[in-house]
Amino acid sequence: MTRKAGFPAVVDASTRVLILGSLPGEASLAVQQYYGNPRNAFWRLMEGVLDTPLVPLAYEARLAALLTHRVGLWDVIAEAERPGSLDAAIRDPAANDLLQLIEKLPALRAVAFNGGTAAKLGGKLIGDRITTLALPSSSPAHAARTFAQKTEAWGALKNFVIPEAS
């Protein structure tokens, strides 16, 4: 079985919240884009968090908009064996160096995990070094919650993305 590898981190020095998925699925790998499956709710959920349109934008503009709002993206898993796109099928995962990245982000206030697999694996790696949030997966395979329920849970990111009043 071929190993599948994720994408580079999308961050800069002003990143306040880092959203970590598990490993890109087949559709994302095919188009070489984070959350490239049009059925994945990530971009719609982030529109609600940031109160700005993302879905109509080209991919590079979406990434730029996240960075403008001080949101970064990466994955807990650097590479793994996995037939298909389900996290349950991940075998022999190799983790990204999350601690090294966290140390390089001076403005970082929280790490949010997109889904249970990311939270389980990433939580072990990060420990209590920074505030973490476990969010319901934006994946179309995670149908245990409605979009409205996911939107409510993802709203917790607003506390970290929107700067405090000075």
C-alpha cells in the first residue's frame, strides 16, 4: 500500500489559532488542497467563524483569508498508509512535529483539532502546552452532527480568532 503524505503547514508569525486535521482525504490529495472535497464543510464552517465569505474564493485566496484572520492549518499526521479517506483506515501514521511548529508561532493562543482522530493523536503530542479545542469533524463522513450543531461547536474558535478589545 502506498503511503499518503499531507501538505505543508499554512502559518505565519501572527497565527493565533492553528487548526489541525488528521490527514487529507482522497479528494483533497487529488487537488492538492486542504479540505478540497466540496462536500467537506470546513470552508463553510470557517465562513461562520470569521464572518467572511470563503467558499466563492479561489483556494489561494482562501488560505490568504485564513492567514489575514490569524488562522493556520496543518495536520497531525505527516504521512500514513490509508486506503480511501476514512480516519479509521489509517495505519502506521508518522506524526508532524507539532511541538516544533508551536514553538515557532509567538502569537499562538490555541490549537483546534478538526475531528476525533486529530484530537486523540494530536492531544497526546501536544499535551497541556497550550489551550486545545476538540471540534466535530468537518468531514462528510461525520454525520453524527448536523451542520448547525457543527457550526455551534466551531463557534468556540471566535474566542481565539477575534482579538480582544484594547
